[in-house]
Amino acid sequence: MADLNTDVRYIKGIGAAGQGPGQAGHRHPAGPDLLLPRAYDDRSALRRIADLVPGETAGVAAMVASPPTISHIRKGLDLVKLRAVDDTGTLDVTFFNQAWLKNHLRQGETYVFYGRAEGSLFRRQMANPVVEPEGRREVTGRIVPIYPLTAGVSQLVLSRSIRQGLDACADILPDVLPDRVRRNHQLCRIEYAYENIHFPESAEALDLARRRLAFEELFLFTIGLERLRSRREVVHVPPCGGVDMELFYRALPFTLTDAQRRCVEEALADMRSGTPMNRLCQGDVGSGKTMVAAACVYFMVKNGRQAALMAPTEILAQQHYQGLAPLLENLGIRCALLTGSTTAKTKRSITQQLESGEIDFAIGTHALITGSVAYRDLGLVVTDEQHRFGVAQRADLAAKGDHPHILVMSATPIPPDPGADPLRGSGCVHHRRAAPRPPAGADLRRHRGLSPAGVPLHPQAGGRGPPGLHRLSHGRGK
């Protein structure tokens, strides 16, 4: 008798032919390695022959009015033809290279034909439709699942094997969701979900099954992240000391938004905690993420350590340098730009100063992670548009320091992909949007870098505020 550990080779109708490359050892189709449909074809509604529209795919129940005939057109091409009728009209049906149907379709019996209607309104035809006896409801008359296939296994054979598996294992399917969780979220039981994901009674039943299985997948994913967190080695680093951030804020020719201040305060709290920060700052283009990074750089350098900002392109790195260097150098922070186009002589000088600690803040591209670049004490790594870097590239920059704090910035929502990024995969990245809608009644001119009288607050930037504050984001904070 089949159970959840039965190999698919021993399922009736599958056998060794059903094991494609890489499928050795696959278990019962109703078991832990359950194969789910990739799509569905709604064949539940049937039409009358008179209602068939040429060019549309539909199902019709009709009686075979004449014995099927077979014609051998040429080698490799046989045609089986028959005429089917209902009380509204006649349908001419043709099957290609299915000679066995001549003896299986019997005159006087009613079948369901599902396919593309052809011909005209006066002479309706179907070529190679799906056909089965009326009432069987195996491949017609219901919502039919479409599975990814392997060589040697058809949709019908796979569907029958799954039916066999569900019948054998329905009473022993494990339900991993606690009853309380299932009731609180109004989820169906697992046996109902498996039955209706493969053989849906209706569109509503299919939606219930999908919702249950999707919830279960996310539920188990969340538990997995929690287990990773519990196993993760806790790294301790010297906590950063207090820094008077008002000096930085007063140096700005504009006022940070509440969301920016909140992002800064949370990042500084992370860096004072004694464990490495892993924080994602997400916001629309122009929402002010760079100023959050600048505040973090100021805080780290005033704690006696270095910081580095890596951008994906040389143009973006130059923009960051032109926007941040004047501000930070006025606050006593020594900055440098290092890119692929930096001359060899200048690169040697910058590399020496980074290693000796004479440069506090390096801005650049992949040049920051070349083997010859070393830092005296790298404490903060900032990555802009982090999704445009590979995992190894981000790790290489972080490896330049001893467990540095990490801040990544992105205007693109980053989907959780545990296989793609060790930060997100460990479940330890804290997320904060950089700029919500300005408060009701706020002076939008000040948010755009203008004084109440309309005078530019940032003359070096051509009358605009910090990069992007002229464009307001309508996202909300966390």
C-alpha cells in the first residue's frame, strides 16, 4: 500500500519512465515533495453546438451520430472522423494520428468534446479535441490542472497518479499548522487544500486551497528564519560612543525630515549596541537616503574609525563625492574619491592614506575592494543601489574591516531571497523607508530646499535642497 514515503517509480502508471533527469528518489505525489500544478484550464462550462463560436475554445456534450471512419492519408498521417449531434446542431470532429479512437468512440453514446471550434456558423468543426464519455469528468467538465511534465508521462497519467496518491494518503497527510493558527486565519484543513489544489470543486475552493498552501509556505519560511536567528553566532564589537550630532545637523543648509531623523537615530542606536549593524534604508529616488548615510559616516568618523561608500557606477560615485565631500570636510572629515579612472599615482597616494588612517571617508566604485586597498580601521560600509552588486563584492568590502557596520541603500524594493544575500537570508536586516509624506500643513518650499521667502538654502546645488529632497516620497515609515 502506498504511503508518503513511496517512491514515484512504484506508483501505477508512472514507473521508471516517469523519472526524468534529477528525479531519482522522488516520493509519492501526495507526499512532502508534492508536485503542484503550474496552471489551470477551466473546462467546467459546456455549450450547445449552436452556441459554439469559431475561434473560441469550448466544451460541448454531443452524441456520436455515425460510426467513426479512418482514412490513411499518407505514411504517418491517419485521420479519424465522426459526426456528433445535440438538439441544436451538428459538429464534425477530426482526430489526427489517434487510430485507436475508431473503436473506442461508439455510435449512439454521448461524449464531451473540448477544443477549438472551427468552420462556420452553419458547419461547425473541431480538430483534435480532448474527448471522454459524458459524466467521467476526468479531463473535461471541471477545472483541470496543468502540470510540468517529464518525458514519458502525460497530463492524464500524472493526474491519475495524483488521484491515486490522494486516495491512499488523505488520512495521513501531516498538518503542520497549529489549530489555533488555522482558525485565527480562517484557513482550510490540509486534506481539503491538497484535494482542491489538484481537483478543485470550484474556483472558490481553488482559492481557499491556494491561500492555505501559500500561508503554510510563508509560515514555515518565517519559522526557518527564526531558527537561523537563534543559531547565528552573536558577534560583539566595541560599541560606539556618544557624538554630538547637533553639530552635523546645524551644518546642513536644510532641515532633515522626521523620517530621515528617525532613520539616523535607529542606525546610531545600532552602532552603539555593541553588535554589527545590518540595516537597509529604502526610499524613492530623491527621498534623502544619502543624508542618512552622511549622518552615519559623521558619527562613525567622530568615533575614530573610517567609513566607505561604494556605488555601482563611476558617475554615481562622483555625484556622491561632489555632494558629500564639501559638507563633511567642513566638519573635519577627510574624504577621497577612488574609481577605476583614478590615475595610478593618485590611487597609490589614496591607498597609503587609507592604510595609515589619514583619510576618514572613501567614496568609490569596485576600486574600493581591489586587493591593494587596505583600511586602518574600517568601521562603516555603505552600499548604494546594493542590488546592483554581487554578494561576493559586498562581502569583499565588508571584509576590509573587522565586522564593520553595514548600511545598504536602495530605491528598489528588495524581495527576501535567502539564497541570494547572506544579510537578508539571515533574517537580520532592519528595514526603514527614508521619507514619508510631509506632515499636513508643512511648508513644501522648505522641504524643497527653499526658505519661506523662496531663497535657495543650498546655493552650491543650484538652489536645491539635499539630493532629491525636491521630490517628495509618498511612502510611509515602517
